[in-house]
Amino acid sequence: MPQQRLLELERVRVHYGQVPALVDIHLHINQGECVTLVGANGAGKTTLLKTISRLLPLTSGQIIYNGKTVNGRSPHELVALGLAHCPEGRQVLARQTVLDNLRLGAYTRRDRRAIAEDLEQQWHQFPRLRDRRHQLAGTLSGGEQQMLAIARALMSRPQLLLLDEPSLGLAPTIVREIFNSLTTLRNQGMTMLLVEQNAHLALQLGDRGYVLEAGQITLSGPAPDLLQDERVKQAYLG
């Protein structure tokens, strides 16, 4: 039985002024897949995620989500349609409590009982956040802020979760904790597009992967194959 295609990018181009940032990007994500995007700093990975979530304008091409072109949609409309973006640098609301940050993650929803159930799910998924639910987000450690950023994104009940560098700047023990949570989400059927500096961890988690170099996809395939590819090993796996 063919997999349902949740996201598809066709010949996507993005420019910063006159400078091309993304060139003829073709990419797809099937329902229930974890797809990882590997590349060096400056390759265009964050630009690609921002383009998908409509934080950056397209120069040309098509973004097709759930079978419909969403080029003209605003970021908050895409959230309501089931796309959540967990940005690089976490960007939690520092002067709001952990609980308020999570409630704001559900701002497009009106189903109060289900929102309360999802809050309980996030406390279960991230017990540290339950213990700090009345604490200001800006006083959390970096790892706790990353957990909060992921949990906040999940409060919108996304069909597709975009994750930008979830391990950035975190200690190895916290990185393992974060990736254990992402593994749980993947096993629960969450569809994810993951940008991650730790290519080895990302490809271990992912079903498929794309390699992005200077704004162009140069390689793609099943994640286990990319882990064994000599070009990927030399460039990204040390």
C-alpha cells in the first residue's frame, strides 16, 4: 500500500536579495516518517525549514501540504492546518511561565478538555517541565528550554513537526534525553523533518535523509544507506 505523502516541495527556490539561498529543492515526507536534513553550517537547512513554515517568501516553486499548495498561506494558518515549527535557539517566551508557554502553543485550538489532556501528556513526556511548570521559562537550563520548545510545538497537535537543531549547545547527557523523547514521538507515529548538527544521531533516528550543500540537495536516500555512504562519512560523520 503506497504511503500518504504529507509534504512535497517542487523546484523550490529562495533568494536573499540577489543571492540564491535554495536552488531547485525537491523533497517529500510521507505520513509517519522521520526525515532528516544533513548539511554544513550555512548550507540552507534553517532557510528550508523557515520556507516550509512560511516565515520566508518563496522566489518560485511549490510547497504542497496534505495535497494542497500552501505557498500563499501565513505561518499561523499553517499551524492551524497541523504544521509546527520548533526553531533553532528554542525561542521560548522567557518572561512567561512554563505552563503559559505550553498553553500558548495551543493558541489555535478551542478544545479545552483535549488541551488539558495534552498538557498531561507533555508532563509525562518531559517530567522536568512538570516540576517547573510555574517557573519563568527564561530561568530554565538550556536543555529544559529545548524540552519546553518541543512540548510547546506539540501542544498544537501537529501532523508535521519541523525541528531545527534540537541538540545545539546542550550537554551530551541532555542530548540523549532529548533524542530519547524524539524516538518516542517517532514510535508514536509523529511525522518529523529534523535538522540536526549531529548527523550520526539524526540519521540513526531518521527513516530517510537528504544532504543539503550550498542550497542544493546533493544526495538522498534511506537513512541507513546515508550512514554508510563514504561521502557522508567524510563530510559529516568524522
